[in-house]
Amino acid sequence: MTLRPYQTLECDITQHISDKIYDFLTVKTNLLVNGCIGWQFINKTELLLDIPELLDFFASHKMAVMSASVIILYETGQLPLHIDELPIVAKLNFPVRNTVGWSTRWFTIDTVELDSAPTMTNQFGASVMDLHNIPDQKITLLAELADMSTPIIFNSRIPHDVIKTSDDCNVPRIIASFTFFNNIEWFLV
């Protein structure tokens, strides 16, 4: 079974939840004042208690949150081409701030190149494929999502990156990312 790269989810109160996540980050963490870049885990219990609307959103889709994090980016290259580590395949990203002028892209990579890619240890201590040196002619764009404005379920096992598509976009781009105890891959079928 082949899974799609991503699927948007409707949420009538996306902006409200986004604002509340941003407020949480501002009041309950130092991530935005410390200049943090990339993946940053946050306390899921505290976040969900602070934002019952987010908990209701997850409950309406029968999602049991395992972990919560934010991805904070200022420039292209800060979230380079990668494949997320197992065991989780489908994850949910929720727009928080400054998503206009940015794109998430998913790619197919030549099987020989992918099979021979070396491994490296990521920032969480897991062994993952190092996709940095794969030649551009061996990589094909599969899908692209520009200016993310709604939550998405995405296939984290498809090689993906995030790029800035406008020099005058606002920064940092902030996305909240969630994993779940239950399987949500069916959204991508």
C-alpha cells in the first residue's frame, strides 16, 4: 500500500489554536527568545491542558497524542532533506506562525542512491539516513505544500525538506508537530 505524502485536515478554528500555541510558546517556554532552531520538544500535557480546543480537535479525530514539538526555522537549510526515524510514520503538523513564503516538499530518490546512503546520528540520538550528498539528478519532486494554512497529516518516511520561497517572508516559521499512540496512517491512504 502506497501512502500519500500529505493530507490536509479541516479545522474551523485553526487561527485560534495557532494563536494559543504561540501564546503557550511565549509564556511557558524560552524557545522563541533563546534563538532555538529546528525540532524542539515541548510538554504535551501542559500544552493540551492550556489549549482544550486543541485537545478537542485531536479527540474529534480519535487521536491520542504521544509527543508534541515545534519546528522553528529562519532560513532554508535548517530543515534539510531527511527521512524521520521509525516507528512513527504519520505525523500531524499544525501551522503556528509565519508559514507564508515557505514550502514543505516531498521527494522520491533513486533506489540505488537511497539504499547506499550512509547513516548518521540525528539530534535525538537515532540512526537515520544521511541524504546530504545525494546528487540533485537522483531526486525528483513528488509533492509540495506552500504557505501551509491548515493542519496536515504527513508521511514522515518520504524524504522531505522545508524551504523559504520568499526573501521577504516573516520569520521564524513555527509549526507544531505531533505524534500519536494510535495509527493515523489511514488518513494518507
